[in-house]
Amino acid sequence: MKLHEYQSKDLLARYGVNVPGGRVAHDAADAQAIADEFGGKVVVKAQVLMGGRGKAGGVKLFDNAAAAGAFTQELIGKRLVSIQNPAGMVVEKVLVGELIDIDEEYYLSVLLDRAAAQLVVMISKEGGMDIEEVAEKHPEAIVRLHVDPAWGLSDFEIRAALAQANIPKAARGQMVAMIKSLVSAYLREDADLIEINPCAWTPDGKLIAADAKVSIDENALFRHKEYGDTAEDSAEDPLEAEATRRGIAYVRLGGDIGVIGNGAGLVMCSMDEVTAAGGRPANFLDVGGGAQAERVKSCVELILMDPNVKGLLINIFGGITRCDEVAKGILSALDELNVQIPVVARIEGTASEEGRALLQGTRIVPAQTMQEAAQKIVSLAYA
Amino acid sequence: MSILVNKDTRVLVSGMTGREGSFHAQQMIEYGTQVVAGVTPGKGGTTHLGVPVFDTVAEAVAATQPNAALVFVPAPFAADAVLECEASEIPFVTLITEGIPINDMLRVVNKLEQGGKTRLLGGNCAGIITPGECKMGIMPGHIFTPGPIGMVSRSGTLTYEIVFELTNAGLGQTTCVGIGGDPLPGTRFVEVLQMFEADPATQAVVMVGEIGGSDEEAGAEYIQQMTKPVVAFISGRTAPPGKRMGHAGAIISGGMGTPESKVRALEAAGVTVADKTSEVPGLIQAALQVRV
């Protein structure tokens, strides 16, 4: 779960990382007051969790507090739209931050190396641009340092990595400390990504996290109740936010064939089958193991909130999920929600005969296999 | 023959008195699995489903000598439950629980690797079954049947789907292993493939992968040395990058974990990659015939 920039910076500051001065503001007066503290020389950044925020007009530099206030006024309540997020997000708050002078821009991040089952620190002298671009054009410019799971990092290892990355000697001492802070923040705050880009080296010799991205492991949120409200903010799509509220694993994909299945692998496979049959999946939705009728109904309801959906494919292989419960859920959804679009259901596994019997004679089209179900829904929906 | 579990496997169930634990322990007993002990702190001295329950794994081990453990403990406490099994040197632990914090698994996986006495399967997996002998997990037992095919998969329901088709085609299984959908699994494709290669009863292997990580690629590298044919299936070919597809580990990020990379690596290793699940039985039959 991505945190807002202001939350990321606050978190890192608690671990001793230098961040630019500044605070979050909810209105023009707030923003102007904060800007005044820095003599009006500030950057105002919309706090929306979407990519392409700068290009969407959500970030601007100022040299006087009144103008920063006026821009904030303009931003709050506005919907920002970017290539990464065509649906856009409404700005509710901005970060008003001190402008800092920068001599050089570096890159630092901490993330999990799945193959090695260790954390890895990525260090580069080429900051300020997309790291994937650096990886492609100058792979040698990125140095990777693995963290020993039992012992953590030793200073000498970090110094060696910084030398290898050609970080100037003057900056190395502060960067050793910053990297250690990032690793302890990662572990203690249950992050799944910390990225400082750019990590700024200032003319007066300070290393500052000029921008910061922190993402928290959703599985660990039970230990971090303080982020309760951020989960919904971080959904990039209103339907995904609704799914989070309902506790449903749902991803919007932009097509027009709704897909429901049980188990992530089977749902992905169902999407692949829809595509192979010439359709465009509208979503990924996993009802989860052992779903009861009420939950199945809630899932159908969620999918129908997407106005683009022209047909619905339901593919269940019941292990702990009972097919008769699924059938009851589908029927009550059809009944109460007045569903007009075609629905194809393929149900197999535990209690499948009972489930199929319940669906017989209704408007739900049965299918024997996943492939057949995908072909049927595509031809019915696009008829 | 089989791998990891068989008719002599004596299973301890950690979290047996909970809702999930009760239901699945019951199903396992009905399948014929030897469930010898349950562990739930505070419920020691009672009996559940006809099985003695203990407060600690150490007490259960002393009294009932299990050689495997199945963990159903809720996510916040799951890592601790696995380490408790390791402390009593139970050689094989299957972790069903979903939603375990990644940092907890980082600790567990590295601790087990250093100790070297316990193999962990999972978390977030459906478990393992040797048809007709031992079901240690949450899969519907009736779709499996004994035979010569080894199966290893990151996905539970997709395993059921493919096993159902294999069984219908008359192709039974030696052992089916669910390695789970988390980013840091206790056991990976390579290790299971090595066991199938060494198992005399396994004649061919079905490997079911999905987007995210690079374990399929690592598996492909090992397959180059295998003598037995492998048929693979990869799900999530139409999933967009940067989005987590249900499983914590199923995400294409930073250009890593794409289906193209996996299919390419597997095909380069001589693996036949099925485009659809329904092709798997036919491809396995063809591979077995070539071998004969």
C-alpha cells in the first residue's frame, strides 16, 4: 500500500533521515502560512496516489506565499488526470515543502530480492530519473547491496558499495547513515518498498531525501493501524476502493467482460481464456476460499458497478468453496440487482451437482469447461 | 513411491481447534491421513476429532512422534507457529495460512535455511497430497488419483482444474505439491523438481506457474539437467504490470516476472508450455510416449 509523499517523509524523518521542511495543507490559508515560514520559496505538490502527478499539473514551484496559497486553492477539489490514471483522482490535500538547492541527485532504494530471499539496497549516482531507465541504459550505474538477514549491514560494506557506485567521498559518511536508517525503517515499519529519488546533495554539504516513496506491506497493516484511512486513498480506481471496503480482491482491467473466480491462479487463467476467445476482461476478482452466498452476491454487485461490463463469466472450481453456495449467491444477485447482461457460469468441484441443479432453468448459461465458458460469454456479450 | 508425504506420514495440526483447522483436519482424517496430534495453546489435555490436543508442539512431539506438521494458525501468529515446529525439529512443515507479513517470512525462511532441519512448504498454499496415501492440505481429495505424474504449482484452484483434467484422462499422480502464491515461499520449484527427478515412480512432471518473481526461470535452468519430461502452464498472461493479482507474489514489477520471460526460459529448457489448461493431459501423454 503506497503512502502519500508527506507520510513517507514523516516516517523517514522519525528514523533520522533529512527531509526538506514542510507540511501538509488542506486549504489556501494553511498553505500560505506554511509557505511564509520558508520565505515563500516553496514547492506545492498535490497529495494523490497516482503516477504522472507532475505532468498532470499537480506540482508547481513558487517564490511567494500568496501565489502558493492561490495555487492550493485551485488544486483542492480538482480532479487530476494522467496517462497512468485516465480516470483521475480528486486532490484533497497538498504538501507545501521548502525549496532546496541541489548540486547532485542520487538514487537509493530498499526492496525485497525474492530470488535471494534477502533485502537489497540499490544505490546509484544517477538520480532524478526513472530507475528503470537507468537500469536499461546504464546497468553498471546501479550497485546492489544485499542485507544479511541475521546481521544486517556493516558500515564497511556500505562504504565499499558507495565507492563502487562513485558516490563522491564528501557525501559517503551521511549516505552510510541514511542507508542504515532506511533499512531499519523498512523492517520496523513493515515496508515493501522505500525509494529516495532524488536523494539530493546540497551546496552546503547536506544529504536530503528530496522525494520519498514508501509502500507498506498490506499483510502487515494489523501492526500499523495508523494507516487505516490510507488504504482507500491508495486505490487508483473508485471501484478498487469499493472492493477494499468490501474486502474483495479486485483489480480493474478496463475491458468489458466481468470475471469472477475462486483462487488467484484460476482467475488469472480465466482472464487469459477470455482474451484468447477474443474478449477483453473487465477485471480480476477472486471470491476467496469458502465463499458463502452473501459474499458471491457482493462480488457480482461490485462487477456490475463497472458501466462498461457487457457480460459476466463465473468460473468456480470448488475445493473448500461449495458450488451450491456460489449458485445461491449468483441467483440472489440476479434477482435483486435486475441483471440484464448475459451470464455464463462454469461450476465444478465440491457440491457442483447441487449447484448446477439450482441454476438449471434460469437465465444463466451453463458451461462444462473454462474454455467453453469463455467462448460462450464472448459470443453472447458481443452479439 | 512419492515425494515428501506418504502413508507413514504422521501429521501434527497446529491450530486444529479453529474453524479452518477443524474442518480440514476432519477432511484429512476422512481421506485416511494419520493425524496424530493437534496443538492449540490453552487447549492442552482435551481431545478434538478423536485426536489429542496439546498446548505446545514440544509436548505433542514427545507424546505422539509426528514427522510432519500442518499450520492453520492466523497470519499474525503464523511465523511463530512455524518456528515452534522447527524448534522441535519436525522435518516437514506445510503452512496454509494466507496474508503473512513479508518480513515475518523473511525471518522464517532464513532461519530455517540456517538450521537445516525443517523443510517448509508455503505459506499461502493448498498443501500437498500423495493420492490414496496422505492428504496434508485443503484440496478436495476426490479429484486426485494415484499414478505416474508429479505436479508442482503456485496456485491451489488451478491445480484442482488441471488435476481434474489429468484424472479424467486416466493420468494419475504420484504427489501434487502446492508451493503457494507468496513472494517468499519456503520451498521453490527447483527443489520440488529435484525431488520428482529422484523419485522412481514419477515419469513426467506438470509445473504450474504464474506471473511474478523469477522462480519459474530458476526452475527452467534446472530442468535442462532433468531426464524426465516437464509440461508447464503459466497463468496471468494478460495481467497488466504493476498490479497485484490476488496472490501477494503475483505482480509484474520493474520489468520482472513477466509471462513472456517465463515461457521463453521454459521453452529454451525443452519444456512444452501449454497455452490452455485443457492441453496439459494431451501434452503429457505425448511426452510419455516419446520417452517409451
